[in-house]
Amino acid sequence: MKSLPDFDMVLFGGTGDLAMRKLLPALYQQVKTGRVNPASRILAAARREMSKAEFLALAEATCRPFLGEAYDAETWNAFAARVDYFPMDVRKPESYGPLAAALGVHPERIRVFYYSTAPEFFATMSANLGAAGLISTRSRVVVEKPLGHDLDSSRTINDAIGEHFAERQIFRIDHYLGKEPVQNLLALRFGNVLFEPLWRREWVQDVQITVAEQLGMEGRGDFYDRTGALRDMLQNHLLQLLCIVAMEPPTGSDPDAVRDEKLKVLRSLKPFTAADVATKTVRGQYQAGAAAGMPVAAYVEESGVDADSRTETFVAVKAEIDTWRWAGVPFFLRTGKRMPDKLAEIVINFRPVPHPIFGESAHGGRANRLIIRMQPDESMRLYLVAKQPGEAMALQPVNLNLDFAESFRDRRLEAYERLLMDAIRGKLTLFVRRDEQEAAWRWVEPILDQWEASEDRPRNYTAGSWGPAASSALLSRDGLAWNEEY
């Protein structure tokens, strides 16, 4: 077990939801494994006026449910000894004095600035850090999505950050890239010879990528109503997953070799015309229904949401990649709020056998599938057909199941644990490069523009359902259907 180098990590937005639910628990886990040296420090900064002791009490109460059985008082005390808190207004240069004094004690250390705030503060924070002399050659900055509202705003934010940090110091995080099944998809594709001959248009019928959330707004209505599902999820998470599925083998495992191949995929996505937006995209908005057996309100009744909002809480898209490997293979992407289950998966549907010698009824009409699931469980299942015991030649689907919990007894790293460690070590492979991000914005902008110009409202769907009926029709036009192996 290799320890991390000594570091100072500054969590701007340290009292926020992301810091409390994900970042602090991830750092706690690394303290528990012994990877974080006692000298390393975690410096939380936020506008709330409170003492260090009050912050630690809040952090313990909030983080403990997310840590579950991993929590113990002794480890928490060891973790808390590394934590400090700085009440400050990140917009005001004079607020950075106490933070600068604390960081100045160890000027030689790796410094990781995590921007867990609204993107509109990123430029100001970078300028103020630079003016305070806190950015060194050993500094890194981690920025959350969505970075900007469109291509122009994304460029503006990137330019502002780039005035103070070099590209090699900027870590644009997409936590789906840190998930264990996504790592295993890379291993499956590029560490085995078995699938490579089949990973192409001749043998793949379609690809489906789903990220479904059971939750609604959970107090984020004001943010979400200005963002929507396309910007919040598809432009980043789903397109990054698409890239992992569709990319060509990189020349090596160094960061730019991998990210170069992802960029090629994004640049090969077939652009949308106005007619394409009408026929190849679906946007929806949830109405009152039920979630987890409890009644829930419609989206427009959520706190912070405009009563006449046209913001989409569901989106489904048919994407096409103009390359020799993937030409003609549809990639269906969908994401939504208030779905029946929390689900994230990639489904590779292979083509049927060219001639069913046992007959359609014996075969059951099911082709081979590979399902990579990221949540709620983490697994990979390869679906085949086999003969049922008995006299008749009747086939039934069976699966080869790689259950990570059963196959590997070691505790699996959470996505933020992996990515925070990579940021500390300066490993950029699992982070998004600027040209990748801009290529993704360039592809989704015609959809955003057409939706903005249209007078049509998002299609209604009942909370607790799998989205509007038009989502199923999107696939049925190609004689396909969404995977239902939940």
C-alpha cells in the first residue's frame, strides 16, 4: 500500500452537499487505509461563520451515515486532526489572508484546490488565489461539472482558470470515470483478445447507456431549473461513457494517449440538424407520481422551480458515430430524474446469429448481450443462450456474471477516492481535457438551440416511470427496445 505524498487540499464550498456527502468521506477512507500521512492537511473553506470545532461536529454528523460500517471514532479523530476550517467569502481578495498564512507554513507541498462551488465563482477564485500568491508549480485545481452553460461560457471559464493554472494543473472531474466498472470496461476491452474482433459494427447491433435517478430536486431546484438533464448529465457523464465504449485502442496508458482517442470519438459524432433534433431526441418533465412507494410532487411544484418551467428532467438521444468501426450502429443515451430505480448501466447488444438452426421458438429470440452495471450494484454480465435440461432442444438465456463484491474481497475504491488520489499524484488520465469538453459542448449545442427556439414543451411522464412513451418509440423505429433486465 503506497502512501500519498504530503499535500494540502483546500475544499472551497466545504460545507456544501458534495463536500459532506462525497469528498470528506472519500478522504476519511484514505486516512483509514493509511495512505494519507499525518502531516497532510484538509482545509475546508466556506461562507458560514463557525469555528473549527463546530465545523468538525457538523462534518461528523453529516458524513457518518455515508460512511456506514467504515466509521469508527478512533479513525474519525485521526481524520479530524488533519482538518481545519476557514470562514471566507471567495469573491473578496481580503478573505484569503488566513488561508494564505496556513498554506505558507508548507510552501513546498502539493496543493490541491477543489472548486466545490457554483461555476460562476471559478474565475474569481482562480484570480484571487493567484493574487494571494497561492498557486505554485506543484498546485492543481479540480473543477466540477457542468463547466459553463454552453460552449462560449465554457470557454470563458476555461480561459479564466487557464490564466493562473497550466492545462496539466487543471483536473476537470467526471466521477463516472472513476467508477470500478468503467475501469473494468477498459480492462475488458484492452486487456483481453476475446472481445476486440466483436467490438465493431459487423457484430454490435446497438449500444444503450442509461443513468437513471430516483431522486427529485432535493433542494437543488434553483440550480437544476437553470441547467436541465442535458447539461447536467448527458453532456458530460453519458458522453464520457460513450467514449470509453467506442474509442480505439490507445497507444499506451499515458493520459494524453487515452484522451486523444476519446476526443476522436467526440469529433466523430454525427452533428444534429433541426430535423434530427425532432426525430432523434426526446425531452421530458416529471409530473406528480410515486417514488419508493411514497407520493411525490411534480417538477414544477418543487422548491426553486419556475411554475411554468420548460426545463427537461429527462432526455433520450439517438447518437451515431461516423467511423468505420461504428457506422450504422445506434447509440441510445437516456437519463432522468424520478425514475423507478437508481440505475447506471451500459448495454452492448450483439447481433442475432445469422441463421437460427434450432428455430426461433427454441432460441427464444434473444441475442447475446453484455451489461456493465455501475449502480446500484457493480457488475458485468455476459448473456448467452444454452440448452435447457430435457429431451427437447430448447434454449434459454444464461449469464456469465462478474460480481465485483464476490470476485474481489478487497474493499473497492469509491469513484471520488480514486480521483482525489489521482489529483494529488498528478495523474490526468481519468480527467477531462479542455478540447474533449469543448467537443462535447459543440455536439449538444444544436439540441439546446433547437429546444430553445421551439414552442413545444417537454413531454410529461409520471414520476416513478421510465420516462415519456416517446423514449420507447425512439428505439422502436429501429425495431429495438430498452433493456429491461433490472
